[in-house]
Amino acid sequence: MSTNNDDTSDIKQAADNVNVQQIEKNLQDKKQTDKPEPLTEEQATPFIDAEVRTDD
């Protein structure tokens, strides 16, 4: 595998091209977010079956 010192990563490119004013504006905006949907009974089941727990 060859590497080239002239290559720049996506992270480095993003850091070099950051727009501070846009970040500041985005942080000031109070954007409303959607509330999560309620889980169905099937989705709300515990990850560990209570019958097999040994730490009770």
C-alpha cells in the first residue's frame, strides 16, 4: 500500500475549510426536533429475558 504525503484527509480538508460564522449561526438557531415515536409492545421488550437473569 503506498501513501502520498500530498494526500489530505477529509477531516483535515473540513478543518481547513471551516466557516466559523456558519457554525456560530447554526449553534444559535433553536431548531425544533421531532419527538421520538413511541415503541410498539414488541420493540419495548427488554434486551435480557427476566427469566434468565442471575443478578436479581
